[in-house]
Amino acid sequence: MPLTMTDPILVPPLKVVVADDDALQRAHASALLRKLGYDPYEAEDGAAALDLVRQLGARILLCDLNMPGLDGHELARSVREDKTDHYVHIIMVTSQSQSAERERALEAGVDDFMAKPLDRASLTARIRSADRLLRHEMLLAERNRVLAEAKEQIEADLRAAANAQRRMLPAPEARVGDCSFHSAFMPSNILSGDMFAYYQVAPGYIGFYAIDVAGHGVHASLLSVALGHLLTAEYFRRRAFDDTGAPNPAALVATLNERFFRQDSTEYFTMFCGILEQKSGRLHYCQAGAPSPVAIGPTGVTRQIGDGGFPVALLDMATFENRCDQLDSGETLVVYSDGATEAESLTGEAFGEARFRGVLEEAATRPGTIPGKMVEALTRWRNGRTLQDDLTILVCERTQQNDQVSR
Amino acid sequence: MIKFHGDAADGLGIVEPGTDRLTAANATSFKDDVLGLIEAGTSRLVIDLSKVDFVDSSGIGALVGLLKRIGHRGEIVVSGLSDNVSQMFRITRMDRVFSSYDTAEAALRALRENA
């Protein structure tokens, strides 16, 4: 509900504390304030005034300069030192001869001055002015509270959506057939435009994909979640094999291109879609605009898989190719989103492919540690700042016969 | 933000994004600015990326969005691709979608000859 400056705020009259050691002056000021519709509280010295201001949450303090104990300056300074969430407007009463004291008083935190003797017209003008300012502040505070509440609600909704998104992902560690999968998934801001999955799609075939919707945030996450729901093992089975039962991941990608392309939109995504033949280790894949995955042997030698391909849903004329490679026992395939290589340091330098491969080479003998090591390296590279883009690291480790899963 | 050199008479022009990074942060405003030029009558455009050293997926989306909008009524080519940007164009096959020239001048000449 938006608040405007003209919205009235229903608040009781502001509380005013009158501090003066002279009982007559106090009574005079209180009488004037009562006529203006305020409810004044009297204090006979600075310390009593400070207590009253604190206890009552008073918004206006009318104080004499000369008082025993805490004088006007000290009282103003003490009020200012209280870190309350509301402002106390301080008006100091001085005699004509004390005009030199005013600069000091301003520094102590006094807002306005009145000369003795107090007259009704000038007190009225000053109190009304203070009242205007304070009500304006209260309006802003109320507006701030409404905004903070709305922000909290939105963030709670986003976190709930992010939890739902995370629940769609496969377990960070899982074994499918003779492969161990390890993964990291980090949204740049609560929700992610990335999505991935892996599953046994047919006897002897493991299917997997990683998707990165262009851009990031809520908008990108809506599409990534829609894709996550669509791309089930069953969908893979129906779309990623041809009539003879041979793997055809490009057919699946082409179907997605047709389904999600829109002439009037630039929303698109990149994808790596793979099918691994268990017996032979043959990897059938379609690379659709995604970074080329990296294969690592147990000795740490890396090689790039694929050299590119059209992204999905960007162009209706795009064609998609099936490619083949080999992932032998003991080899590991690392699929990732560009949030890894494009992550920038404080000086704006990209993490880059060389550093990315460096991390892989170091972790080659323990592929299960790759996602964690990569996140660590990127966090160091970013000096602890959150990533600018969503990150996915999906590691497919083809374990050797009778071999234990590396951790 | 964009810089434009050209005149409406022949509908030819060179656009510089006016930034060294075409990313999610500015891709939409870049696209909207260039769409303004297209609507004002520039139908054959060189997008000169010689001062751009990074284009992300949103930047690619903006370039293709322009291409979609101009359709068969005009042409968009690119020039001055750095190694980094070339690599992005290769991996996303944009090198098959956009004709690319070493310099904006060469691109402009080619557009004139094609006319």
C-alpha cells in the first residue's frame, strides 16, 4: 500500500518536555503549550529532563540554557547520544545576552532558539514548525516500515521459490550405473537460471543435461524451472533416441528449440545434453551454445569436448548436431555454466579457462572434490563477494570396475 | 550511451555500444537504443565491437534481438571482434549468423557493395 505525503497519520499530540529550574518560567511555558493543544511534562533540571525524554519518548524538548547539574548544552548532547529511531527536536531558551552561546549549542545538537521572555506568537510558530518536521519524519519512517515489510515478504517468497528450485535438482552426489555424479549449484541471487539433471534413461544409457538461461534472477529462473519440470527421464527416452533406438540428443534439443523459440522475445538458453553408453563409454552429445565441457583422465590430462553449437530458442533456423566422444573408465567429464569462467576478480579480470582447468588438473585423482574445489577457487577469486552469474558444476565420473567412489 | 555515425539518407550507419562490456547489465538499454535508430530509418547497420572486450549471453541475446527485429528489411553486420568476443561468437555459432569484418570501414564498404 503506497503512502503519499498527503496521507494523514493518526498520532496523538506529540509529547513535549519543558526543562527549566525556574518554576515560574516552567509554568508559563507549560501554559502556553497547553493552549496550543500539547500535553507538556515539566522537569526542574537537566537530569530529570533527560529521564523524562527517555521514558516518554518525547519528541520536543524545550530547555533552558542555565540549569544546575546538566546544563542545556550537556542535556542536548546526551539526548543526541541516545541512538533512538526517532528524532527529538530541541529548542533552547536563552536570554538576549547569551547569543554567543548559540554556536556552541548548535554543535551540541540544539535545533532552534527562543529568547526570554517567551511570548505566545513566537512559541507557536516554532512549535508548529517542529511539529511539521517531526510529522514528516514519522511519515517517512512509516513508509520505510511498509517498504521493509514488503521487502521481507518478497525475499521470503524468493527463498521459498529457491528451495522449491533446489528440491528439483538431483542429489549433489549420486551413483547412476557405473558413473558417480558430483555437483555444485549456486544462484547468483537466491534464484538461479541454471538447471541440470542426470538419470538412467534406458537400459545401458545414462542421460544428463545442464542448462543456463541467458541472464539471471527471477526472470531466468522461471524458464529454468519450467525446463527442469519438462526434462524428465521419460522425456529424454522419448525425444533423445531415434526410431532405431540410437541416441540422438540433437533431436531433443531441436524439439526444445521449436517449443521455446518466439519471434518477439530474446529469451533463450544454452544447453549441454549428453547420453553415455555404459558398455562402450561412448558419449553422444549435443552442445547448444554452452561452454565446451572438459574431460580429465586420472593422470590430470584434460581435453575439451566439442567446439560449440547454436543456443536454444534464440533462432528458429538453428540446426543442432550430434557429436560423439569417448569417456573411458577412470575418466571424468566436467560440464559447467559460464558463471565459472566469467567470474571476475576485484580488478575485473575473468577467472578464465586456464584457471578453471588448473583446478580440474589438481583435483584429477579425486573427481568428487571438483565441485567443492571449484567453488572455493571462485570464492577466493571473487574475494568472497557473491558470484555475478549463476554457477553449475556437474561432474560425471566414470568409475573403474570394482572401484570405490572417490571423495 | 551508444555512438552512432551515419546518415539517414542511405539508411547506413555504424553503431558503437559505447562500453567495453556488453552484458546483462546494459544489453537491454543497448538494444533499445539501437532499435530507436532502426525505427528512425537506419536499416543497414555495422555494430562495431572493436572497443568491446566482453560479450555475455545477454549481449548475444540483444544482438540477435536486433537481427530479428530488422528481419528482411535490412542487415546487421559486426566488426572489430576481439579474440574473446570471437570465441563467444564461435561457441554460440553467431559467426554463422553475423557477417564479421576486421574494421567498421570494411564492413560499411561491404554493405554499400551489397546494396
